[in-house]
Amino acid sequence: MTQSLPGFGSPVSVTVFSSNATTGQLTGSRVLAAGFIVAVLLFAFGFSVLASRALQGQVSRFLAAARRLAGGDFSSPIQIEGKDEFAELGQEFNNMSHQLERRLDELSLERARLREAIRRIGQTFAANLDRPALLELALKTGVDAVQADAGRVSIRGGGQEPLAEVLREGSLDGLEAHILESERGALREGGLGESGGEGIAVLSVAMAPVEPGGRTHGLITVISHERAFSEDDREVLRSLATQASLALENVDLHLQVSRQAVTDELTGLSNHGRFQELLGTQVEQVRRYHTPLGLIMLDIDNFKAINDAHGHQQGDVVLKRVARVLAETSREADFPARYGGEEMALILPHTDLEGAYAIAERIRTAIEAARVPRNDGDGVLLVTASLGVAASTDCTKDELIADADTALYEAKRTGKNRTVVAPARAPNLSPAQ
């Protein structure tokens, strides 16, 4: 339709669609487009929700598995679905879990074995009184416990003696400087000492005394060529050294008690009980093998006068000096003993009367030559002794003691400072007059 409108210089053409059919088609297209867009949006939203939930489910499974691992539960691995990256990650996670479980089981077994070994070692230490065997056990256990390649044990022979190596395991060649540095550190700190260099680690631990102020018993030193020692290694070696120290204390105490039971405290010779035991054993050997057995009984001359004039402390000095002479002039196979009071004895295995007499004379002259210092510092005392000698190849213990005692009484009666042999068994000798 064409129509002239006011204000416009020329006619304006206006087209008007008034058909109802055309308007309906346009509205339907719009609705269809809107519906399609809505459907796409709903599909995208649903897909994103499903993807989010699937991802959240995977992450939740990993989180739950990680929490189980943290709690020590390795019984429920992650369920693997599909072949995507999450499936590969889950497989690797499960592999890691299995390896971790296996390693923890191995560590648990190793720790249990170590605890059991240390427990048994402690029991062995407590029960064993064999000092060399204890030290060997301590060293080998220490080397094995910390997976070392070599080691050594150094101890004191006595309370004031320096440390000396008594046992080693493996080769220590070329490691002397590192070992000395580590051991000096352990002694200085009273505990652990370490040193090392390229490819070498040395760890030393002191076997400290139980009582405060005592000297260190010794050192256990271990060497590794492959790895540095861990804190667990240090703790294990420290525990082992403590057990070894207690064991050595027990050994020393046992030896001390044993010595006291058979040793005269003043002179250091065997006491009367030990003398009787040893003589009885030797007499049995005589009866079985018919070998000669000699016995010397010794009595210090005028001992009561020494006590009366100079005091009992001076008498103790005389007893110690005569006992030392007796021990030094006897043979290694002989058994010196304090019989009682100022009387001493010497058992002479495999010795006939002539040999026993010669030994007795050597003892007598050595005592006569001795010079005993006076406690007041005023010169020295001259001491002599009388000796009785007996020997037999077939007699009882009491008979042998009686024969030697009779000869001793005769020596005292006839002037002292002499040796007399038992009359009934005397060879053709001329005793010193």
C-alpha cells in the first residue's frame, strides 16, 4: 500500500503483512530455536554434572585409599575402571601401596628379629662369665645389627691399663686414622664418637662403667663402606654397649668373689681352704699315676717378737714380703699358700724329696736376703724362716702334711733359719745347719 504522509516530500511505501499464516510460521521457528537452545544447555549442564560427579568419585576413591594407607590398612586397593589417565594413576597408586606394604612387613620382621636378638644377647650377657666369648658376641652382634663391614673391640686389661685391641672383625687396613678419631671422640664424650671420609663411616661407642666415676671398660667400633650410620644404628649400638658393660661388670664381680673365696686377702696367696683342696687333688694324681709330690711348710722365725716390738701393721708388711718371695722363687707349676698365721706352704707337683729340698733352700736364702722396710722409716728388718720338707709317691694328704710339719718343728727346735726334711722319707742329704 502507497500513501502520502504529512511532512514527507515524497510518497512513502509501507508494506503491511497481515496474513495470519505467515505470522504463525515465524512464531513456530522461534519456539523451535529456543527449545533447541534450551535442550543443548540442558544437555551440557547434565554432562557437566555427570563429569563432575565422576571426577569427584575418582578423587574420593583416591582420598579414601590414601586415608586407609595413612591408617596402615593395605587391604582395599583402588578399583580400576577403564583405560584413561585415572585408571593408570589408580594402577600406579595400587603398585605403590603393595610395595609400601611389603616394605613395612620387611621392616617389621627386621625390627622383631633385632629386638629378639638384643633380648637374647642381654640374657646371654647376664648368664655368661666367659669374658672373651662375651666380647666376641658383642662385636659380631654390633657389626650385624648396623649392617657394618668391619669392627673391633678394645678393652683394658686392668683398671689402670690403657685400652688395647683384643678382637677384630673384617679388614681395618688403611682405616687407622678414622678409627682413632672416632674412638677418641667416644672416650672424650663418654658415649658415641664418629668419623668418616669419602665412602667410609666409623662409629664408636664406649662401654661405660655402671658406677659413676669409674673408668670406661672399653670400646666397640664399627665401620661401613657403603652408607652412613643412622640414628637407629647409633641407638642400637648404644644399647648393645650398655648390655656388654653390665656383662663385664658381672664377670669382674664374679672373678673378684671367686678370688676372695680362695685367696688370702693380706698376702694374695691361696688361703687354707684352697690349699687343702689343691693338695687333695694332687694326692689323687699321685695315687693314680704314682708320680712324686713334694710339700714345703714354712714358718717365719720370731714373728711374735716382730709384732710385739713393731706392731701388727709391721707384722703385716713382713707377711706380705715373705709371701712375695715365696711366690717369686717357686715354679709356675707350684701352688703357694698361706697355711695360717705366720705359716705358709708350697705344693710341689712331680717333685721328689731331693728336688723339694733344693727349692726350699732357694726360698730360705731369698727370705734371709730380703730387706723389709720399717713403717717408722728407721731402717729395715732382717727376717729369716724355718722350712720343713716332705715328699711321697704313696701317702694320704694328712700324712704328707704331718711329715712336713714334723720336719718344720725340727728346724725350729734346732736353731731356726734352716731346712729340714721329713725323717721317715729323707734321702741321703745333709740339711743346712
